[in-house]
Amino acid sequence: MCVLKLSKFRSLVVTVASFASLLAVTAVAQTPETSAPAQPDPNVHAGESADRAAERLNEEGKKLVAAGKYEEALDKFRASLKLFPLSNAIFNIGSMLYTLKQYEDAHPYLEQTLKAPLDPRQREIVLSYLENVGQALRLSHAPTLVESNPPGATVTINTKELPFVTPTRIMVPFGTTDVTVQAAGFKPQTVVVTSSRQNLPKDIRVRLERDEPDAPASVRCPQGADVFIDGTMRGFELVRDRFLLGQHVVRCGKTMETKAFERAILIRSGANAYDFSNVTK
């Protein structure tokens, strides 16, 4: 149940300038993955810039809120955010979803609003909404922090992709849930979370691996030599591992019999083997 009057949440206004720290994150979350030319948006008037159109749509949404037309207002706020990452639109989407009792969907927008430099009263309002969301979902969900290295990855709960990227706090449904973290150029990673009211979910932290073609290779250096590949020590004498396709630099360390030396190697598809054990230089 909402404990804040509509007049209060309508008064929460965060300027675009004060929201600058959030713009990059929001833009990543809203950027389509396709490189096809963007089609003209029917919500943008002739000669109107995207940011001006976003402001206009946000104001139109606020008027619909005043008239009690919450679903229509939600459409306006979503159209605004699609054009330009206005902080007002992010909070207003969360507020409308909250008012419509779509608490699970409201949660990420309210959490994202907290990343803006809010004044104490604005922050209190958003925290009140989040507290009420938590209460409404307490029998079926629990909050969990998702972090990734690198940050800026999308998060999908089962089959539902969330609107904002890591780091982010999500509401995990009790039971067995797949939380998938993925970013362009990296292999997606899925964490299976099993939780209940008695066994709350733990925070999720993942290190994403690059999704680039690699191949197996063995590299042998003289007896007793350290083996460095691309400046990182990988072992002694013999290293077997998978390496990205392309050029690499092997350095065999100094031994009692040989001086340190470097060699360039080329990793191709299929098995690769490089033997420098007989080098005496």
C-alpha cells in the first residue's frame, strides 16, 4: 500500500544537469544492440531534438498523473526515457508502476533513481517507496546486489531482462532462479540462486570472461626456466593452456645454462605447440 500521496512524488524533480552522473549508465541500458539506422520516432515533432521531446513527453505524463490517468502517464514516461535518459522519467516510471501495484517492475527504476545526487527530502521519498516495495514483495522476493567485472553488464532474471546495468540491486523471487549477467564481448554467466524466506539469497558477484576465439597451445622453455606469456608468468618449463587467436610473446626466463630470451608465437585454430627447450642463446 502506498504511504506517500501523489502530490509528494510529483514534487520530486531532479534536473538533467544534476543527473549527469547517471546518464552514461542509463544510455547503455537503453542502447539497442543493432547497428541498423534508427527509424524516426513518432513521438518527436518536426524540428524537435530528442532531449526536448523527452522533456515535453515527461511534462505531458505529469499532467496525466494529475488527471488520474496513470497507465497513460506511464506510456508517456516510457516514451520520454526511450528518447533521452531524464532522471524525472526514470523516477516517474517507477512511481507509476508502484501506484499501479506492479511492485517487481517498479523496483529497478526506484533503485536507479537513488544513483542520482538527490537532496535529503527526495532521497527520503524514494527510500519510502523502496521500503514499501520490499514490504509488498516480502513473502515472495528478497533484494540482492549484483556486481560484475567489468561493470555495465545487463542482468536477466530467468527470461526477463532488467532495464539497468550492473552494479544494481534486484528482487529475486523465492525458489530456484537463474540470474544471467552478460556484456558485449564477454561470455554470459548464469548463477542459479535458490532462496526462501528462511534462506535469503546472497549477493552475486561475477567476473566475466572474454568471448573471443581461442585455441589450445603448449609452450616449452629450457629446463628450469620460468615461462612468461604476454608479460604474465604462466608456469615453469612447460605451459599448456588456451590462448586467444593471434600474436603472443613468450619469454623464457634465465637459467643456469641459458640467458632469458623472447620469442613471438602465433596461435591459430586447432592445436598449437612451440618448443624452445633447445634454445641456448
